[in-house]
Amino acid sequence: MTTERKLGIAMLGIGVGGTEMLPAFEQMETLELIAGADMNPLTRERFTARYEAKAYESIETLCEDKEVEAIWISTPNRFHAEHAIYAMEHGKHVIVEKPMALNLEQAQAMIDTSKRTGQILIAGHTRSFIPPFRKMYNIIQSGDLGAVKSINFWAYTDWLLRPRVAEELDMAQGGGLVMRQGPHQIDTVRLLGGGMIKNVRGFVGDWMPERPIPGYYSATFDFANGAIATATHNGYGYFTLGDVNGPAAGRASVESLVEIRKAMRDGTRDEDAAKQDLRIGGDTEIKQFEAAKVEGPSRGNFGHQITREVGDRTGLNDTGDPGTIIVTCERGDMRIGSNGVLIYSDNGVREVTGESDVDARGEIHEMYEAVINNAPVYHSGEWGMATAEAIFGMVESSQTGKVVHLTHQVPVHPDYDAELRVVDL
């Protein structure tokens, strides 16, 4: 990567998701955090107090700032298409949060705007960017284990029990587990499977009265290359993978989740206060921010794993909310270990890691290289649209009971992560 100059970037929508990204913006040497924009005056006040950056009330005033070259769009999901289109039409490159859009028509309009204006559009904040999955992809591409045959990806989390505002509980506005967490798993299985899903058979579950929104999904995807993938996420928070990896503490502990469910059922939970605690300047957010300063911009590399010695294969280490994954190839299997990727082959078991110039915040790397060095964009609007189509297909299949055939899929770019080097631990 050639660092010729910094890229002026801004954050539109400084909510919980946006706040998670901001430490990386400040720490990465390729970026200059110019500004943030949010409707909430308290959020703007806390943003300017923490970062040496400007704060705006709207996308209109943000886009008037000539120092801003690219905008990370982290507004509520129903605004993703509208805001991405507006920003590109006003001369800004865009990284848009997941889900990219609420329907294929919106996604296509975003792609068309990018082509018409010449502004770069990247589908961002999906877990396919993080090192463990990129290492698995590199191993598949090497051919050492033969062709990929199956991908099994499952998550058990407390996602539905976390504090939510009304729009997060409305699928019409892009809320719920399927729209908000599905992109993490589906984007990853598309990467590992080569990108080209032929069809999907899915089931979406909604069975918690206190949360009238789907909190479960399971789907099977058939790929053009013959591979098959399953993706499952249960967000109801009874069993979590933390109980296998090592019991979670604090708010994610079994005991804490029991109390949260009780408070939800008897109406005593202060959800607004709990949500504010996660926003910039909240007690929990401050702790996360301090941790991010120590861990650096690669935060999220291996989720909430238990640190173990190299060679210790206990537990089912995962990557946080997306969960744990097992990839089967013709001559071996792979899963995530506590330090890297565990490879099970004819030669036994070995653990590998990867060396790469691409940070865990790969979206920003792609944007920088595309703007400054005219490099290709791997997670383009078309790639994001293909992931969104798979999500919509999963929901349609659940509603109709039929297999849904997909028509907007795109393959993985042939140069994707070519510089990543896999090394033994």
C-alpha cells in the first residue's frame, strides 16, 4: 500500500454502529477524520469533545464541506439508499453500512448513481473483511485442500435482548436480526464459496412476544461451483457460544440475560437509558473506546475469543456476533482457533495465521486504494447487492416455502487479497 496522502473521511450517523468505527478512523494513518453528522445535539457535542473534527446536523451541511472526500454512512437502515445517493450526487465517495438497502430497486439505484457520478460505492461493515475469513479464502484459493465443498456457519447470541429503538424492531425499516446480522454471515459464505449463489432455501423465526421481530434464521445456499453453505443465527440469548468458549461475563453472562428477560416481560427495563449507554460518551461505550485505543484499528480480528496457547484446540472459537464456522474442502476442514485458523488435513492439524497490509477495517483500505491509487474495489455496489439479494431470498423462501433462485450474484474479484501470506504458527 502506497500512502501518498491521507483521505478526508466523515461519519454520517454517529449511533452505536458508527461509534464502533470511529476509533479506527482516528488511528489509521491513511485517514483524516474531518467531520461527523448526527441529528442528536448531545451526540454532536460528545463527538467534538472526543475528536478534533467538525460536527454537522444534516447530510446537506456535511456534503458542503469540501475537505470531506468520502463518507461512511451509518444512519438508520431506511436512509441508506437515500443518503448514499445524495452523497454521491454531491461529489462524495461512499461506504455504506449493512444492510446496503431495503430492496433490490434501491440497491440498483445506488449502483447506477455511482456509475453516473463516478463516485466510488463500497458495501461496508461485513465480517468478510476480517482476517480469519480472509485466511480461509486464501487457503481455498491455494488449492492445498482441494475445492471448497461445504460451509457451516452458526451463531447463538443475545442480539435480540440488547437495547433497541423502535425502528430496529421494524423489518419495513430494515430492522431485526435478518436484515442487520444476516449480511455478516451471508457476505462471508459468499466470499468463501466464490460469490455465485444459485438459490436459497430459508426459514425465519419470530417467537418472542416482547420482541415482535424475527430473532432467528436458518438458510441453505447452493453455489454455482457445487459448494453448499448453511447459515444460522439464533439471537434469543438463552444459549450463547460464549458458554462453550468460556462463560461470558458482565452484560452477556447467562445471569445478566435472565434479568434482562425478566425486566422486558414485567415492563421495568429502561431501554432508552440502556441504548444511550452504548452511544458515544455512554459508560459502556467509553470502556469500549478505551479498549480500542489499546487494541488498535484491527479490533474485531477474532471477536470475543478466549486467549489460549498455540495448539490448544478446546472450545469453538468464534468471531463475535457472526459466530463460528467450519469449512470443508475435498481434502480437509478448517475452523477458527484462538490464534488463527486451524487446518485439519491428511497431515494432521496445524494452525496458521496471515500476514497482510490490509487492516481488519478492510472497507477503508479499499476506499483509500481506490481513490488514491486507482485500485479495484472488491466489495462494490454490485457485491453488496448480491449479498442483499441472498438475504431477501431467504426471507421470501421462508414466506413461500419455496426455493428462491438468485439472479444478481457476482463472483469474487480475481485479485481479492492476493498479497495475503499464510504462515504457520
